Amino acid sequence: MRTCIYLLIVAALVGCKPAAVEYPPMDYAGELPPGMLALRKISPERYPDFSAAFTNPNLPDVLKAIDYSLKYLSAPSSQHYYPYADISHDRAVATLHALHDLLQRDLVAAPAHQSAADFNRQVADTFEVYQSVGAPRQDGSGNGTGQVLFTGYFTPIYPASLTKTAEFKWPLYKRPADLVSDEEGEHAWRRPAATTQPGTDHNFPYWTRQEIEQQHKLDGQELVYLSSRWDAYVIAVQGSARLRLTDGKILEVGYAGNNGFDYVSPGKQMIADGIIPKSQLSLKGLRGYFEQRPEMMDKYLSINPRFVFFTERTGGPFGKLNVPVTAMASIATDKKIYPRAMPAFVTTQIPTGMGNSTAPFKAWMLDQDAGGAIRAAGRCDLYMGIGPAAEAIAGQQMYPGELYYLAIKPELMKATTTPVMNK
């Protein structure tokens, strides 16, 4: 599990306004009205052009991501999160099998023989389509705009040391033995001392970021040390990393829990204080600012009380569903309002890596992750990969678009029995 880096930078600060009426900027982080679902079923004439995925070179990775979703759904515990609307657990499994078959047959095995119209027709014949209600309208109607803000996250590769030195002195911490959390990891507290009255655990909130970093509450529980405090913070917001140790070996670390506090955006406060202009609202811009003014980290990073703990974990990075996330094939959403492991179709823009230019992005994705700052129907995070290239693109990714989910038509469920190997 991870937290979107871009919510460090801004939280619902950008958006568009309707042409006819002047409303405040779109609130992508706005909560749904009570009882409202994040998805609404739409009619076929409103379906997006699914054939745009013909040009996606990442389709083999999408098939792999489908296998990971099926692996998650094979666990009995996954049934706890279904039904979602009219999507049962069995229907979710059948949907993944059907999409795997369709993509394998028509886009991977024989793309030259497939026309856009034929492919769209097959999707419409096989699936029902649901669209995200997106950010709420600002007219007070309680309706959704259908617009979702797509940000990006990644797995960094940074130098590190297993021992503290003059160069490597900024720690990532292990999960503390006195940290207690609920099954979902949404709430956490500190286990009281043995002398404390039984049954009072929840009266002991865990240490905040400021208490851990500035009051050294967890000294002695360090996992590894970074050469940059900003790098350590970025890893905490991303939730995973590959660390190049001083002996050349690679140490993979992954999420092992958090201190139970909600994410608060330091970047939003920095803008309000006039510390940085909006033109500097990028991962690169913030890194540059804190490299020049490292003393400001105590003030602004401490605004975010949320703190993440790590453990060595190979084979990842892993998402909220405890299966690996796949570059440009996995998304993170609010797991309280979106269906876990289901296939999605994204339409937005992504950076090209050449200046400030962008390109249209329409692709199949799997909903396999969550984040401390991804808390609304108007928010979605694209997993963009591992290393510096992914970091550069994720640091610029912040564009609106539409988010769709598919579910096999109920009458076709029994016809979809082709097994898919779980990896």
C-alpha cells in the first residue's frame, strides 16, 4: 500500500470550471454523498472507444495483472468485499477470465485481423460498463461530474546503508512491536505498558511523524538509512523502494503498516504560506527547494502526521491486495468505494518525458492498490514503474480524465470457464 506523491504537492488545487457558470475549482477530493456509489452503470452509446488500447504495447503486462487479480480473488478473505452493487464475487472472477480471453485472442494473438468496430462490439456484447461518478459537482446538486484526477506513483531506486554513517543518516523504520492496527490498517494505536488498565488500548494514539523524527521515539528500530531526508520521505509516501546498498546489493522494502493518522498535504500549506509558487509544484521542484532549504523540512514535512513502516520484501512492489502491482497496468483507488481487483479502462493524458508535452492515454488497468491520500471517487493513481524514468513521469502526472469498470453480463457467466494461471 502507498500514498500518492502528488497529494504531497497539491490536494484538489487544480481543475476545470463549467463554461456557463463560474464555480470554485473542481474538488477531486470531495466525498460522495451518503449512500452514493462511486460507479454508475452507463448505456452502450456512452461507452468509450475501447479499441484505443490496440496501440498499448503493455498488453502482456495487463494479462499478467489480470492473473494477479485472480490470485487475490482466489483467497476466501476477498469474498468479504463483495457484492459491490450488482457485482458478486463470482461475477468479478468471471469478468477477469472473460477479459483475459478477449485480450489474449483479439489483441495479442491476432491484432492484424481485428478492427476497432469489431473489438468494441465484442466488448459491448460481453460486458456491462460502469463509469466513475468522479468529483462532485460544485452546484450543490450532489451529482458527480464524471471527471477523475489521475496522478502517478512509482517505486524509487535510491542509495542506502544498513548502518548509520556520516553520509547515510536518514532512517526508514521497521514496524514497531507496540503498534496495533485493525485488519485494513486504517486505524492504529500504541499497545500500552503492562501496568496500564486492560481495555484502554485505543486511548494511546501512536506517535506522530514529528514525535518519531524530532523526538526520536523509535530510535533503535531503524531498518535502513538513506543519504537524503527527502528520499526517505518519498519512499514513505510511495510505500516501497529498491535500495542500492553500499556493497552493491539491492534491498527491496515494502509497506509494513502506518501509525494510523490521516495524510495531510505539506504542499498545500507551502502554497498557502507563499513558500513555493504553483510553477514549482512538481516532485523535481520540491526536491530542489528542500535541497536548498533543508531546515524547512522540520516545519513542512511534520504537517503530515502519517508515518509508514517498512520491511524487507522481495518480489514486489506489492499493492493493497497483497499481490504485485504492474507498471502501467495497475491503479490505486479508494478501496472503501471502488471494487477490488476489478478491470478498469482509463482515458486521460500522461507526460511523454519530453518537456511539458503529454500524449493521450487509453488503457486497460487493474484496480489493485490504495493510498493514504486516495480517498474519493474523483481520485485515481496510476502505477508508473520502477526507477528514475518512472519517477520523472510520475512527478508530472496530474491530469483529469474518465474511469470505467467492466463486469461480465450475468447471462454469460457460465460460458466463461477458461482457466488462467495465477502467478
